[in-house]
Amino acid sequence: MVSTANKSGAALSLDALWEILLRIPAKTLWRFRAAYPSCRPLFSDPSFIRAHAALRPGLILALSGENDRIHMTDLSGNVVRRISIAPQDVGVASHPGPLYLLLDRSRVSVVDPDNGAVSTLPIDDLQRRVGSSFEGSYALGRVASTGKHKVLRVVSRYHKRIEQHCDVFTLGDRCWRPVASAPLCVKFHIIRRHVATHNAVIQGVVYFLPHRTYPSFDVIHVENNLVCITNCVMAFDLETEEWRPTTLPGPRNKTDKDGELKLANLNGNLAMLRHSHDFHDHHWVEIDVWFATDLEKGLWVKEHSIRLKLPMLEPWMFVPDIQLLSVLDDGRVLFYYSGNCSSENQSLPEPNWRTRIYDPRTKSCDEHEQSYGGPIQSQVQVQTYAESKGHNFALNASFDEVDAAVYDGLVIPGGRAPEYLAMDEKVLDLVRKFSNSKKAIASVCHGQLILAAAGVVQNRTCTAYPAVKPVLIAAGAKWEEADTMTKCVVDGNIVTAAAYDGHPEFISLFVKALGGSVTGSNKRILFLCGDYMEDYEVMVPFQSLQALGCHVDAVCPDKAAGDKCPTAIHDFEGDQTYSEKPGHDFALNASFDSLDASSYDALVIPGGRAPEYLALDDRVLSLAKGFMDKGKPVASICHGQQILSAAGVLQGRKCTAYPAVKLNVVLAGATWLEPDPIHRCFTDGNLVTGAAWPAHPEFVSQLMALLGIKVAFA
């Protein structure tokens, strides 16, 4: 057991430590477990696990209830805690846990759901002038560098023109501080009993949508000069207390339907929701959910399209107020909506709220019929990303026989493995050998736990999956925030990345750290994708070619940029054929319908299930035939050759494929090349073919040769 002392130097009793740790969130306990091995026996104690879980019944919602109370409820409607929201003298201090805003009548309060503390923010002259029902928005966020919480207030007033006043309040201070106005008019609505839902706070940055009717503050000629600016996002940095100088592009939505746009923080990711009525049946609402993958480049991915039936009183009069709350660990989406639905008619009763859970696998919603006042926020005890079994990875060397001296670099993958590898002295000793010899080290996601445990990140700038941040800081590293999951950082011989999304830059930086340089990479590559293509067979070559510096686009018939294709994991596990499991969702970054094939230098066709149905699409066959007829490089793997066979371009060619596709290839007039072993690839003129993902090293290498791309090491 850890020897723990209080301020007087006396050791805490086991019972006292037990009670303290029971009140720490599971994610924080996980970090302690990774950093302090001596705590592991306690965290693994079944009685401790049961006691800790009993205090945290899954997903918790913080909802404002009647009689000046907040109800903390689970999804079954059980109230697990009640907090008084009457003004109190108790202040709310900044801390890493969640704090919530509550607006009610003329007061604005900050609530700490962990201890029930409520602090009412000071009322200034501006708030007295505008009164209790005004148009505006509040946002609460935590500044990572200082640990302080700040509240941003944007209030709108009319006086011949729209005026918006922006102020910031730091918890613990006495007064509001004015800051510059937003570059565009911030979207707002009448605030009654809950916080405006048109903003989202992520890692100390508040994101807003512009008001669609008032793109500027001057509305004198708004009827004749209306310019709708809905497809962009504004950002306010709570640390610098400044608006970012440029707006960020929002998702490109190909629908012609009008709809309400909202932003949300979904498990630390910026999301945009668009919902609109079905034109034919106004009881039905259509909801699209987009996730931002790279705000600077305007890359958004449409994760969900939801069709929801709401019990509205008068469809033409009422517009539902819908807000996203969370994505559960199994991929289901939690959101709430107003049961009565909001109305401009102020005489109607305040809306009741209901939560619903959308399951993308069944494309259905489960409804929870509890009735509440306005929700504040969700407090999610589902702690982390979803996890499922992936490919089996074959080792090609024995750990005990490894001699660090014969290697030029070290790569540390993420996932769950680093949690226990960080406790293995043999692993840590190996890492120290690479570090001491100044050899290149590349670590991604949770791999940085091993770097921290090895003591090689002292005074080094690093990033990682956000949950690893406390461990890196405790190990003396200089933390660089992963504003997106593509984040990569280089400090000397150490390259770190936040997640697999950053692989292209991660690989590129590692190659440079090894003394490598790439030439001939000014190429444009097109990937022909479809639902349930093989996970590895699209992701590995796609990210590898990006890492080499190529411009790589991925398209799928009847889908647009930002849409996703589900993938399948095909593995070889001793059965008569491959096994199949769900893989990652793959985000498309270009639209099939607007495709200009002549602008690309090569075509890549992944395998998996997708080629079975893509081979029936004349547009796909025409695309593949066009590349082959022009003699441009075409690289196809596994079942991808089903498309080439159907396109009639294999006559007289030599190629291979997954063995089950041999019949297609032979009947198409090609000479079959046996893929023995399975990692063999073959080049015949402009055509590269492989049998399955184990062939990727040869597959990518042979395509590089056709494209004239070379990697050289000094």
C-alpha cells in the first residue's frame, strides 16, 4: 500500500484512504493505477470495485427540477442526488471535475455536482438593465494551464442595430471583465430556465454558431440584404480571452432542407447537429450529427442520420428543442428533446424534457419518459473510447533476444498494452537504451505511459491521448494539448502522437527522425471505397501514401465528403476461410459525384465485402476502366479484383487476388499468379495486385515504384 501522509506528516489510515479513493472518478483512478503500481492491489480489490461502482450508477444526468433543486438522475429516472440551487454563500472552486451553469430568473449560478456547492455569479449593471429574460448565451469552461474556470457571457441588445456585449468572469473573482465582441453575430435565443445550447466548450475554447439572420451587427437593411452565414464556426479562447481571428468552416451538407443547427461537446469532440421537420409528416424530425475531425481544414464527418417521431401538439406551431448529450461506450447516442416542444408563444407552459438513446446498429431510439425542467448538462461515467477485438498481430522477433544496439529506432503503439508494459522493468530498460543513445523513438496514444514510466520525458514536449496527460505531467513532461486526434509533436529524438488519426504525420516525422527523405511524392491518389471494405486494406495504404506526402482522396458511390464507410476486419485464425469482425468507420474526404478522375495519378481498390456490390455499379466499372485504359497505375488487393474482372480490364494481364477470387480473375481472361505465401504481390505493367493485407509492405512499395516515389536515408 502507498504510504500516504497528511499535512502534519501523519500517515493516513487504510480506511481513510479507502473513503478518499471511493470519491475519485474512475478515469482518475485509472491514471493513478498506471502511475503508481503500489496502488494496484487496492484498485483490483473486488470489494473496492463494488463500492466504487455503487456510487456511480452509469450515466448521470444533471437536470434542473422543481422547487429550486437540481436532480441528478440515472437513465432509468432514479434520482441519485438532489442539490439545492437557492443562492448560497458557499463558493465553487475550480477543479478538474465537472461544473455546470444554471440560469434561472435573474441569477446565474455555477453548480458543483460532486459536493453540491452552488455559487451565484455577481449581477452587474448590464444584467440589471436587460433583466431576467434576455437574448444571449453563457458558456463555462476550464483553462488547462491555470486550472481556473471561466464564464463567457454574450448578451444581445437592440437599439437601431444589434449590439452584442461580451464579458468574462473567473470563478473566485468579484466582477465581470469586458472583452472584444465576436467577429459575427453570435447565435442566441430567449433564455428562460436553462443555458443556451448554441455553444460548445472543448479544452478551454468556446465554439459558437453565427446568427443566420444577422451576419453583421447592422440590421437596418436586413430585409433587402439578408446574407445567411450558417456554415461556419466562431471560437473564443478562454485562456487568452480573445476571439480567434478567423471563422472555421462547418460541414458541407448536401441536403436542400432547411434546419436548426446546434453545436455540442460529445465526449470531448466538437459535434454539430442539424434537425428539421419531414415535409410530409411534421411529427417526424430528421437529425444529422457531424463530428469535426480537423477544424482548421474544415473536415467534418457525418456520423449519424436519425429519424425521430416526436409527440408535438401542433406540428406547424412547435419547433422541437433537441440537444446532444453524449456518445455511450457502445456507440449509442444520448440526446434530449422538449416533450411539449418550444414555442414562440410565451403563454404556453415551460417545456418538459425527455431523453432518448439512438442505436446506430438498429437505427432505432429508446425513449425514457421522465419529465424534467431544463437540463443543464450530462455527467458521463462512461469513461472512454469504445473497444472491440481487432486483427491478430504476428510477432517476428523474440523480446528476450532483442539487442537495442542493432536497431535505429523504436515505435511504441498505444491501446491497452502500455498500461501493463509500463510496469515491466525489462520494457523500461529497453526504452532507456534507445533514449540514452539518442535514437529515434515514436510513441502514439497510450504508448506515452511507457515513456513516462521509463523517465525519458523529463522537460520534453509531448502529446498523447488526453487521458494520459496527468501521467506525462507528473513525469516532468511539457504537455502539448491535442486539439484534434491528428496531433503530433516532435522534441529532439522523440515523436509523439495523440491517436491513430495522426498516423500520416506520425510516420512522416519518424522517417525524418531516422534521417529519411521522400522524393517524387507530388502525386494525387484516388481510393475507391465502399461499405464493409477491409479495415487494414483501406487504412494502411491510405495513411501510408499520405505519410509519403501524396494527396489522397477517398470516395464512395452515393456518399459525400464527410460521410463514413463501415469497415470489416478479415483475419486468418485457422478456419477454412477468414473470420470477420466489425472494424473502424472510415471517413471519406471527397465526393464521388463531383469526381474528376483525370486529375488523379493512380487508383487504389481495397478489398473486403465492398467489391461484391461495387462490381455491379456501372459508374464504378467506368472509373476503373478509365484508369486502366489510360495506363495509369492501378493497385488492387484481395477482393478488389472483382471490380477489375467485372470492368473487363484483366484480359491478357497477369495478376493475383485472394484465392476465393481466382475464378473471377481467370474467367476475365487473366493469367493467375499464385499468392504463395499470402504476402506476395505482383506488378504487370501499370497494374499492382495483392492477395490480402499481409501483402501491404510489397503492395505499397510496388505502387511507389510505379509512381516514382522514393525514400532515401542518409
